[in-house]
Amino acid sequence: MITIALDAMGGDHMPICPIEGAYQAIEKRDDIHIFLIGQPDLIHDQLDRLGLLNHPRLTCVAASDVIEMGESPSIA
């Protein structure tokens, strides 16, 4: 099993685009498990909208801190 940790809060249109990409990956291969890292409420809402809330190979991992676009990663 390949395990991937994905920042679901990164990029434009988060968490929609990262979650849709994760779903495409697990649909193509049955040996992938993806951990979606970010704000659980936003991730769960999107998973629910796509009918993936209880998918066995998509797991939400809470991350309470978010580094905003204007912040320096080394300082944040």
C-alpha cells in the first residue's frame, strides 16, 4: 500500500481541487491510501459533497495551523 499525505489546504480552490485530485488517484490505483491534511470541517464538507465521506482510502487528519500565502514558511 502506498501512503500519501496531501496538504488539502494548499493551492487555489482548496480543499476542492486537492480532494478531487486525491479521488482521481485512488480511482486509478487500488494500492493508494491518502491522508488529507488540513481543516477537518472544510475537508469533511467537501468529501460529503462528493459522496466520499466514508471512503476507506481517504482519511482526514486535522491540522489546526494554516500558513497563509503572505507568511514566510520559515517564520510561521
